[in-house]
Amino acid sequence: MTEPLPRRFCVHGVAEMASRAHVVEGVSFEDAALHFLGEHHPVAGFEDDVSLYVEDLETGERQCFRIDPDTGETAPCE
């Protein structure tokens, strides 16, 4: 079975301006959100979930995720 190829996504925090976004690669929206969280988002001191917008740069599709920084679990924004 062939593994999915990484795609490019634009990711930024919901409370941040889009100009603060970073381009990351991932095999899915969730994967890109977790890569962003691990590389670009300070999680020290966060007690609540982190909310991120993730946009597929090829299709323009945009999704929002809440991520628990302690477990890495993702859920759609409400």
C-alpha cells in the first residue's frame, strides 16, 4: 500500500492574524496542525486546547481544529 504524499498547508492560530501563518507539510489537515504545533507554536503555560486554522494550499479548503497540547488529540472547532 502506498503512503499518502505530503501536501503543503498554511496554518495559524485562530486568535492570530493570517499574516502570522506558516507553511507546513503534512499528509492530512490534522497532520499539518500537529506539525505546526510542534514546530511553531509555544505550548508552555497553555491549560486549554489550542485552536488552529489549516488551509490546503492546493485546493483552498480550510478546516479548524482544537488540539489538546498534552495528548495531541484533535477535534473540529465548534
